[in-house]
Amino acid sequence: MRMSSEKRTLWVIVRYGDVVPDLEVKRFQFNCDETVEEENKVYEKAKFLEALTKQLGLSAVGKTNVLKLRNGRGSLIPLSSRTPENTVTSPYILEVCEMHSAVKPSPRRVDVPCYNETYKRKLDLFTKRISKLEDTVPQLSHLRDVKLSAEMKDLEERLQFLGSKLKEADSRQWKGMFTKHPLW
């Protein structure tokens, strides 16, 4: 579902890396589709970048280059078909940079100074825990018996206490009626 596309114009100064530009303002015209289907967005972006490199004569731009668009104040702005139009007196600056030209990437690995020592300490901890468990395995039946006997002894004491309370309550006799008349 495409609607009518309008022709838009961007005025751009191209700058390669840290090289001072020659201040030649170039004109870039493109069709701007306001409504693009979701599955065509990537295709439209690729078409836009291809038209940009072709019209501005950026034949040296490859996959290792990064295009950065800056406004007159030097702030980065998104480079897309929805970029607002500008004038010749206030052109955008298009920087063509190499990948990682500003910041060198660090290697992708865990760089802990004492990584080996930490790993060894954890391994020793695990082996100690396993050996402690292996040492207690033969004693498990004895430990279980000790715990069961302690619980049985506690239950016997409670039963004796309950039995003594029942004997005490059994010695009382029922006299049949209230000793004091209720107030009803």
C-alpha cells in the first residue's frame, strides 16, 4: 500500500574521516514515502543509502565504512528517508568514517586479572564439599538412628506428661449438678 511520494532535498557537506572538508555543498534528492509496509522497511533503507552514495559520489563507501549525519550544531541525527529538509545556508555534514575509528573495540573475553585463581578456588571449594559428603555417607545410617532416638525420647516424655494429666483429670468425680445455681 503505497501513497504518493514527494521529492525531498537535503544539502550536505561530505567529510572523510578527520580530513577538513572543502566546504562543497552537495545536493541530494530522493523520494520520500510516508507510509512504508513493515516488511519493506529494510529494502527502503537500502535503496535510500544506495541513492545517497550514488548521488553524492561516494563510490569508496563500503561495508567497513560508517555514515554519520550531523546537523549545523554538530549533533548526530538519524540518516533516513524521514530526515527533515534543510537549506543551502545550513547544510548537514555527512561524515564517512571507518568502523571503530573513534573507539577501538576491546577483545571479547573475560579479562579478570586473577581469573585462574578464582576458578581454582571455586574448584577446590567444590571438591571439599564433595569429599565432606563422601565422608558422611557411611555415617548417615548412624546419624539417622541418633536423630530418630532423640525424637522418640521426646515423644515418650510428652506422652508421659499427657498420661499424668489424664490421671489427674480422671480422679475428679462428677457431682451431677452445678454447685452454684446459674442466674437464669
